[in-house]
Amino acid sequence: MAPAPNQTLLSPAELAFLHSNLFLTPPIRPDLRLSSQFRPLIAETDILPGTNGSARICFADGTEAIVGVKAEVEKSVSKGIDIDSPERIDMSSGATDEAMRGTDEEESKLGSRTSRIGDNSWVEMTIEIPGFRDDDSLPVFLAEMLNEALLATGELVSKLWISRLWHWKLYIDILLLSPPLSYPLPLLSLTTHLALLCTRLPALKSELDEDPLFNDDWDAAIPLYPQSASKNHTTGLNSYSTRPPITLLVMAVGSNIVFDPTREELAVADAVLAISLTSLPSVSEKSVVNDNNNSKLRLLSIRTIDPPSRLTTAGVPDSVNAATGGAASNAKARPGVDITSETEGVWHPPQGGMKRGLIGKIVQMCLERGGVGEEVLAGLDNVDVG
């Protein structure tokens, strides 16, 4: 379970008022957004020189993040056989040139079938948050959640395969420029999504297992996630062979579902989920999808976030509050008076988790045709990625 966001300093009366508004049908949010409406944002790409891809996103509350992607060529480590070992073929055993060529051909065929799978160590992600150490729980859990979704399908590492002997090493550096005014997971996820969409790798000029030689012309560089010229008229999304995942933050208050919650809304959440999803490259792909409405989105992971509402202080009813003329001092002596019992209109920290039916409803809202997931991806498609 991921750690809770920073504690919001609200009184029990303010928490009770906010919770009662979000408990209504439909819920009334502090900024008057709809329950599935996201905060406005400003986004731009290719802002950092000397990187293969970069992006910046700034939310309306002033929270801003920058992501830079850098690729370097590394030599692949052969599993089980050391490619550089001179003892790979025993020359003293009378091996002929034909046997050597045959062995090389077999290794080349084996490498072409297996090496393209790639390895998760080819992607390295770091997150820096003002006021936090690199080994603090918040940066560590955020990096793990983003990395988990990014490597879930194995498609990214397969794109980094150059040859049997070489591969790209991808460094993803995420920097939160301002202190986290809310849980920064959605902001970092969307910024990373745009940075990877605009990432380009130099075109390869060498062949087979030769030392890699690349084209110096940056205009000839190959996008990490190629985009076709036409859009998908069914969903309205840009057509990519594959695309990076996005992670959405969702909270529940009673039976109400709220997307992209603010810091104040998280302070009264009954439960919080981080849902990672991506789009399918084609309808022929055999994946776990929402077959009822022919969804083009795929669920990658669901994580629970420990809500900060559990750490808040419970309110005290007026009936037992000495400051309001109640009988707080005689509460223990009077039968039938329970200070810890829940009273309507009085704030009490939530207990327990989220019901399975509510989780299923959230997943459906994210994956369904025309749902929240497609709406977010369509909004990101309006950003020019070059």
C-alpha cells in the first residue's frame, strides 16, 4: 500500500462539511468540478536540450513537473553464455571453419528469437520531490508504481533492443518543481506519458551484430512510439502502434466516485485507488478488455493508496462537548453516552476499505468506450509531440 499524501490541516468541522458535500448525489466538489472532470493543465514537450524526449505539465493549482528521457547504448549481457569469451568454441578440439560458422548462425537465430524480449533493467527511473530524500517512502512508492505500469506489458523494453549484442538503456528523470500540493502521482504519470511519446532514438545504420552505427541526422530519428497520420474515427484517439500507460487517481466517498481529487478532497476520502491503463494497438490483440462495449483500453494494475483521512482527528458531538455546554466530564458516569460513537454531522475518520462492486464500477468507468480513460488520452493527444 502506498503512503498517504501530506496531511491537510482542516478542523473536524471543516472535514465534516466537506465530506457531507461529497456524499451528496451528485457530489459537490470544492472547485465545482464534475465527479469525473480533471483539473485544467498546461503541457508542452521537447523543452530540455540534450535529451531524447522531455515534457512539462503544470496543473491549475500551481503544481508543476518536468520529465527528461535520455537514451544510451549499452552492451547486452548474454545469459548463460559469455559472448566475448574466447572459449565459446574449443579450437583445440578440431573445430572447423564450417562448424564455427554454423555455431554463429545458430546463436544469431537464437538471439533474434529471444533477445527482443528485453530486460526490465534497461529502464531506470528516478523521482525528485522538493523536501524529500531519494530514499523516502513517497518518492520510492511513486517510482515503483510508475515503473510497474511502464514495464507491465514488456513492449517498452522490446523497443530498446538493437541487436544480439547491444541495446538502449533508457533513463527517465522526473522532477517535481513545486512542493506537492496534492498527491502527485497523476501529474507525474501524465508528464512521463508525454515525454515518452516525443522520445526519439537515432536511426540504426549498421546491420546484424556489428557495432552499432547511427545516423547523425536527428530528423531521421525513429520515434519510440510511432504515430500514424490518421486518427481512430471510432475513439477519436491518435493511432499509435503502442503508447505509454497513464495512471489515474480515484477516490470514493460513500458510493460516489471522484476522479483527480485535490488535497482537500483526499482528506475526507473513504478509499483511494491508483489505476494504470493503456490503449490497445489493435482489436485483434488478445488481452483483458471490457468486451461489453468493445473497449480499446487495457487495465494494467490497481494499487490502493492509504488516504490521509485515517490520520485526522475525530470531531466531538455538542452533546458531550464541555465547550458547548455538554456533559463531557460526566460522559463516563452517564449510561448510554458514548463519545466514540458516530453522530450525523460530526467527522469520524473512515475505517475499512472499498467494496468489490465499487472497484468494478471504477474500472468500468475507466475502460468503457467514451469513458474517463479515453477522455484523458484524447486530451493528451491535443499536445503537439513533434
